Amino acid sequence: MTVSATDRASAMHDDTVAVTVPPERRRSALRQGSRWVAFGFAAPLLVYLVAFYAYPLIRSIDLSIHDYNVRAFVQGDAEFVGLQNYIDVVSAPLFGKALLNTAIFVIGSLVFQYAIGLALAVFFRNSFRLSGVLRALFLVPWLLPLIVSGSTWAWMLNSDNGIVNAALQAFGIGQINWLTSPDTAMTAVVIANIWLGIPFNLVILYAGLQNIPADVYEAAALDGAGAWRQFWSITFPLLRPVSAITLLLGLVYTLKVVDIIWIMTAGGPANATTTLAIWSYREAFGTGQPDLSPAAAVGNILIVIALIFGFLYLRTQRRQEDS
């Protein structure tokens, strides 16, 4: 049997198709498989974000635009009131005082936490004997349960039996009602929160200092720059990105502090230490009759404040990168 030239050409064409098509299909299958693998790795994160961020946020907004009490919360038939809860919160006599207390608590805590943390980070930058042990000891406030820390500070600052008043009396200073006087209660809780926040600032800033080359300091020393001049001309400017994220994270954490204030003063006396976070907690859980909707409204206001500072930080970082 003879095979014509046309048949041979057709067979060669079929062989070419058979050779070229499978690699394309394999590449397509590999791409499809890579997508599924990527989705598989991302799925746990997406589930986590939806379950622990998106759903609670949506639920909080839902609570704030309805009139929820315990019965309505159980039965799910709360009346829709729109923005009325926000209007009631903002127009409440306590709102201005709580907002001012929040600002004082946050600013006072952040300034001293950052300043002391930075000073300790610079101090520990040069290794010396027992430096590692001392750094580990400074982490103790960070490791203790907050109820332990709050109870300890409440005992130390007790007006009658506190160790702080006992030490002050040894120097001839009279009794100070740290936790029971409206004039000193905010100072007391700020001091306790500063003590709690120093380890976080120390760890982050110390890590940032390790990324500054030692050659820069050596060159500055050769040029006659002293320790103070090196700090302001080298350390502080080069540490600015780390400082910014440290202050932002500290701001977000300090805005939502409840435990240390609640343990020490419960927001008193006379609302002297009532911040927005304490007000929200008290409305929801601090009384015998939970008022969930105003509590959610106050909590959402805190979220908005944190988001504003977060966007400001991102905008500042983008401008620095562009310049």
C-alpha cells in the first residue's frame, strides 16, 4: 500500500499538534493548581479576619444602630434607631469629660513610655556585663497578668497602707489619696500604665537601634560629635520610622485600656478616670442592667479615632517614601 504525500503531511501535522498541545495544557493545569495552593494558604487568614475582625465590627455597628437591651439581645427584635445612640452619647454630659480623660491618659502614657523606653534602649545598646539579665527583668511588667499588675499598683498606692505613701512619709511628705481623690486618681492610673508600657517600647526601639550601623557612630566620633550630638543627629532621625510605628501601636493599645483602670479605680472617683473605653465597658458590663447599644456606640467612636491616626500614619509614611 502506498502512502501519498498528502497523507504524510497530514500525519506530520497531527504529530506536531500532539506534541505542542500537551505542554500548554500542562502549564494551564499548573497555573490552576498554583491558584488553588495560594487560596489554600490564604484561606486560614481570611477565615481568621472574617471571624475575629469583620464579624465583630459588623455586629458592633448593628448593636449601635438598634436599641438593644438584654431581652432584645436574646430575642433579636431590637428596634432600629439609626444614629440616635451616637447622638445620645455625644450629647451626654459625660462625653466631654471622658474624651478629655482619654486624651490625658493616652498622651501622658505615650510620652513617658516612649521617652523612658528610648532612654533604656540607648542605655542597653552597648553591651556590658549583666545587660541581658537586666533587659529580661525589664520585661517582667509585660509578662504579668494585668489583674496582678493592677491589684499590685492598687495596693502600693493605697492611701492608708500603701508602700508609696509610707516611702513619702519617710521624707516628711503627708498622706496622698492616690486612688480616692479626683485630683490624683488620673495620675495614679497613668503611672501604672506607663510601667506596663515601658517593656514594649524598650523591645521595639532596642531592635531598631540594632539596625543603625556602628560605622556611623564611629565616623561621628572622629568628627568630634559627643554622645548628645550623636543622639540628636544620628540615633533619633534614623530611628524615626521605628518610633512612628511604636507610637501608633501604643496609641491603639492605650485607647482601649480598660483592665488597669477598672481594677484600680473603676473609673472613679467622680468619673475622674472615666475614659471612653471605661465608659463603654461600664455601660455594657459594669452595671446590673447592661445597656449594649450606647456601649457599642462609644466603642465604635474609639475605633474611628484609632483609624484616623492609622490613616495619618500611612499618609505620612507614603509622603516620606515619595520624597
